[in-house]
Amino acid sequence: GQELKGIVLITMEHIAKMVGATLGPGGRQVLIERAEIGLKPIMTKDGVTVIKNLGYDSATQQLVLEAVRDAAMRTASEAGDGTTTATILAESITKRTSKLVEQNPKLSPQKIVRELQNLTPFISDVIDSYKINVDGENSEDVLHKVATLSANGDKELADAIIESFNTVGDEGNITIIEATGPSKYEVEKISGYTLDKGYEESCRNFANGFINDKSGTMIVLEKPMMVLFDGTVNDISQILEPMNRIGQYFAENSHLTTGIVIVAHGFSDSVVGDLHLNWNKGTFKVLPMVTIQTATLNSRTEQLYDLQAYTGSPVFNPIDRPLIDMNIDFLIKKNRIKNIEVGRFRTSIMVNEDENLIESRVQELKLRREKPESQYEAHELDVRIGKLTSGIARLNIYGLSQGETREKRDRAEDAWMAIRGAVKYGAVPGGGYTLVRIAADLLELGRKEKNECRKIAISILSDALVEPVKILYKNYGFNEQETDTMIGQLLQKDEQTFDLSEYEWRNKVEVLDSAPAVLEAIRNSMSIASLLGTMGGLIAFKRDDDADKEEEKFVRRFERGAGLRE
């Protein structure tokens, strides 16, 4: 009843105001306290960061938040941008759906939901009619405009994003590093296949003894062999016999290699110590290197098979392919490594690539990317595909404070995902142009519609679609009357849109947004909001304040005992 309606609408209005405050060039920063101990607060203008950090004491409000967050995060996952628009739309559609369901008690709420969802093909067709596809002739120009809009008019950041894209291409990826210094952006390509692990973690206390370059900061091996082991080396006896055979072979053929790298999931201190002793006194050098554990299950094993595709080295394991079965002639034949450079925290592997082997592995990863288990896994697969194909561009963001670099990082990530989406699905006019046009086309469709339920669904969506445009202009200081005037002019000027960052009317192809960001924002917000607007009840677990307080006291005592809190 009214109690439920009040909880839903009040919560969604609050969420929309918090997230909507960041929208567009006139959007404002949001200061967010970190839950982790000792970390500074976040200052961000990124809608997805804001909604991820929202929370409520009330169990019922928290439940509504989780539903809205699902729509926003799905938009971020599928299009990379459009999170703020999706959140505003979800609130706007919910409010209007709830009102019209109440005014029309004889209409089935489920029919309205279905009719809303049935409007998706029409919306997709309207977006297609305004879409500009990215091709070889216009790609850099179109993508730069998309990046500029997503970066809130920061042309210098857009330049850096486009430089990163040109460095690695469609299949490449970007890694963003925050650094302290005068505000600027720097782009560099990380050559070869990179591992975010270096000698410090792999060689531990013996690291200095492995360093062999003149500057004393790198481990360098020319034409080394690589052994990939899907397991942990706890005793030197596990690798002693095959390493002796390899050493004997290369003693007779010293021109073939300068050593061998064993990549495994871990090495005991005694094994690293023995390898360190052999490195400095023996004639054949063996370098330990550990795989990287991420939040994804079996990530260490998966990394070995990525390395197999890149280097040609087979993957051994202690069950059905032990190291003792190693065929040295086969390893020599398959080895394609030119050199390995191991820094303190990063390793670069340069090879003579076998394009067929790499492409086969990439296609396998792309199939997984189509149905990832989570947004995190999708991002991780993107990074792995990028490493195997075009490589990785590193964007260094410099700023005088952590708040400045974090805010720029959020905008850089949005801009990168926006141009990735535009490459695949095209771009549409921004500045509110496309949303207003979809709303107008829906109104025209509604005038011809005879079905009452579909007419109501069209009315809900056409009104709601204008809401993000109103907030876009409101954030820039426009009052309600001025905003309505601008929306009217957007409808009248077929070939123009308003560029808020430059505060001038421009040709609609000069201000571009990512097409999938617009479509996914509408589609995902409709999906969740139509359900929230027609809910008949809500069930949540009651919060136990006393239990929560006791748990917090326990955590604080533990942290003090561990020296984590003063």
C-alpha cells in the first residue's frame, strides 16, 4: 500500500539526487568516506562509484537500493558508461509507473510492465536512425568527440584516451596509474606480454642475488626457455632431475639460451634459496617466477595457458604431465622467447609470436567474455585478451592530490569504455538531443495507439526520458523555465545540439555520445523500474542494532590488537 510506495519513492528519489548531482559538465563532486582503515576519502564525479558506495540503515531502503544498483551496474557492465542516466531514469520511470497504476486500478500492472519492455525494439530503431557508425575514415574524429563528452569536456584527457586507443587498437586494453606531480597525462605502450609480478615477490629475500643487469635494477635473460608448472614447488627434488638434463643439454649447446624460467604457483624458501645459490655459482641459471592470484577461480592456471599460447611452452602438472616427462627437444622446438626483463614489480616477455596459437586462445577467451559471471570477470577477460593481442597502454595520470587523480581516473575509465562501445555499436548526438528525440517519437507513437495499456506505457517512458536532460541543464545552473526552453529548441533544431561545456549550439555530429550507453541505460532502467513501480510487497531481514554494535566492538578490539587502529 501507501507505506510501501512511500519507502520505494523516497529511497529512489534520494538515490537519483545523489547520483544525478554528478551528471554532465555542471555536475558536482561527491566526497565518500572509505570503509577500509587508514585510506583517504574518495572525491569523485563518477556516478557508478557513488551508487556503489551508497547504503542505508533501514533494511527496506537498502533492499530498494540493491535493486536500483543492479540496473546501474548492469549498464556499466554492458556499455561501460551511462550509469548516472540509468539511475535517474529508473527513479523517473518508477515514480510515473506507480502513479499511473494507482490511477488505473482496473489495468493489470503486469501488462504495463510487458508493454514497457515491448518498447525496447522501437527505442533501438530510433537510436539506430541517429547513429553514426565508426569506420576507418571517421574513427578518430568520432571517438575523440565521444571521449570528450564522457570526460565532461576535458579535451586533454580525451586526447590521452585516443592516444591510448591508437596505441593498442580495438582489442587492446588500458591500465591507469595515479601519480603525484603537476597535472598532466602521459601514455606509454607496455611492450610484449606483461605480468604484474616482478623479482621482489618471486625471489623474495634472495632478489638482490638474482639481479644481473648493469644498472642493478633488472633481471635480464636472452632467449631463455620457459617451463610452465601448474602446481607449487615445495622441494628442489621436484625439479632437480629435469633441470640437470636441461643444464647438460645447454652446456653442450651454450649458444641456444642463457637460462630457464620456471613459472609456478609458488616456491618454498628452501627452493628459492637453492636456485639463488645455483644462479651465482652454477653454469646454468634458473629463475623462479610466481603466477598471479586474482579473485577469479583458477586464475593462476588460466594464466599459464595464456602464457602457453604466447610463448609456445607446454604446461606441466604433478598429476598427468609431471616435469620428469619433459622432452627437451620438444621444448627447444616450441620455444619462441626472445628475451625476458624482470623488474621489481613487472615482468615483460618478448617473443616471436605464433599468430595462429594466440588467435585460438583469444577466440576461446572471447567466447567466455560473451557470458561472464561478473563485471570483474569481464574486465579481467578484457585485460587478458588485450595482453595476447594488441598489448596494453598505460595511462599515467598526474595530480597534486589523491582526490584530483582519483576523479580524473574515474572520468578516464568512463571515456575509455565509451569509445570501446562506440567502436562496436556507433555514436549518437549528445547534449540531451537523442533522449529528447526518443521521447518525442514515443509521444507521436502514443497519439496513434489504440491499446490503453500500451498508451500508458508510452506515456510513462516518454515523460521519464526527459528527466536526465532536465538534470543535465539544472546542474549547469538553468532554472526550470530555461530548461524547458532548451528542450523545445533541441526538438526544433534538427541538425543542432547544445554543447554545455562550450556553452554554444553546435552541429549534432560535433557532440557525440556512445550509442550502447544510451540504449543500455534505457533498457536496464526500464527493466528494474517497471517492477519497482508495480510492487505489491517487500520482505527484508530485520536489522539487529545490538548485534551490529557488538560485532563492531569486536572488530575494533581485534584491529587494535593487530596494530591496525590506534
